[in-house]
Amino acid sequence: MLSPAVYSYLADLFPPQKRATVFSLYASGIFLGIGASFLIGGTIANEYDWRTSLIAVSIPGILLLPIAVLFIKEPKRIADNRPRNETMFTDIREILKKRTVQYHLIGFSLLACTGYTILAFVGTIFNDVFNRPDLTPHYGWFIFGVGVSVILSGRFADYLARKNPSHRFMMGIVAALGGLPFYGFGFFAENAETAFVLIGVGVLFSSSYNGVAAALIQYFVTEKQRALAGGLYLFVISIAGFGLGPPITGWMMDNLFTGQYAASGSVFLVMIICSTGATFAFIKAMKSYHDDVLE
């Protein structure tokens, strides 16, 4: 619920040339939180119970509330006195008519499938494949690292855009393909320590797209559609990521793959299919970019 408002807010505060960098800085904070949930929340749950863990991780939000109220101010916008009779659904149809937006949503939804799938089953892989459930909480250190890779991805996307703005989609291709070799060797490694390192490096690549993806869709909508576009993006990737990736992977574990590496094979097959599809979608998005961009 927070992110669409933040996307609109950041787009008002910063120029389009810096948008991927700024959005990536915001997205890095999300991964710092996920990493903390593995390290802090998991440790508290192991030492006490899950209720105590949930109470503990809610405390920072309560402490941050007065800071947000006092210091976050609404930015000024240029007055727009034109009559506006469009409904939310009219705006959604207008946004989805653009071919580049369609490819954007397809590509990043496929990347979300890989991201949510590894997040859902990394504990299963460490436990069932390598018999090392103790490694799962430590995986949070790599999630912290994703915060850094997200920032680097956004910064490099804005650098590529100096020559051609459509090249921001290149960072989606890096996220789609960069982690596959590490996952491939990590999922089928002979020992848990090697698997832990390789899978961790893989996630640094495959999750680096988050800030760039949120920033990119802003280039195809008006300022009054910014929050809606952000919400639409999050809705689509959540449906695809949560609704398709983990259920299909779980079904394959039960019905398609057998043996010690059943979980590894299922997750990796989903990653190969999604990464290939995402790469093709981003290539198509770059070709139609200049026909649909507004800024």
C-alpha cells in the first residue's frame, strides 16, 4: 500500500534523469527490511516464539511514525485546471494500451516469479537438498546485499539512459540472465557451503531490478497517473509472483521431479523459463520505447 504513493512522491521530487537511481535507493530499503526479517525476526522466533518476533519487528514502524509526520511534506505540483472526467478504469485502459507498458509488465512479472519462488523455497533447498536448515537465517545477509545491487542497478540504468533512455531496460536483462549460472551451480552443488554462496550471489543479480522497474513505468504516464501506475505494476507482479511462481514450483516438486535435488530442479526450471521470457519482453520494450514515452 505504501509504494505507489512513494513512487508518485519521488517522481515529483526528482528529475526524470535521476529517477531509476532514486527509486532504487527506495527499493534498497525494502531489501534491508527483508534481510532484517531473516536475521532479527528469525533469531527472535527461534529464541522465543513467532508472536514475540512479530511484536518486535513492528516496533520500528511505530517509532518512525512521528518522524514521517513531522518531516515528510507534500511536494508542490504545477496547477492543472483542465477538466478531468476519467475514472480509474479509464486511466488503467489508457496505461495498458501502450505496447511498452505491456512488455514492461510481462517482463518484470516473470522476474517477480523467480524472486518470489527463490524466497519461498530457499529454506526448503537448504533443508531438503543439503540438510542444513541452519543456513536459512544467514541467507538474510545476501538479502542485505541485494539492497546494494538494487542501488547499483538503478545508477547504471540512468547512466545507460544518457545515450538512449530505452537502455534502462537492459538492467532487466541483467537481472534475468546474470544470476542463472550461479543458481544453476548452486542448486546442484555437492556441499551446502558452496550452494549457500552461489545461491546468495545469484539473488544479488536476480533481485536487482526492483528500483528500475518501478521507475520505468513512470515514463509512460502523466503525473496524475503516477501512483495508479505504481499500484498497477505492484498488483500485476504480485499476482504473477505469488500466484504463479511458488504454486507451480510446489506442484513440480510433488509431481515432476524426484530424488535429492527435486526442489532444486523445480526452482531452476521455473527460473530458466521466466528469465528467457523476461529477456524477450525487455528487448521488445526497448524497440517500442520511443513510441510510448511521455518524457
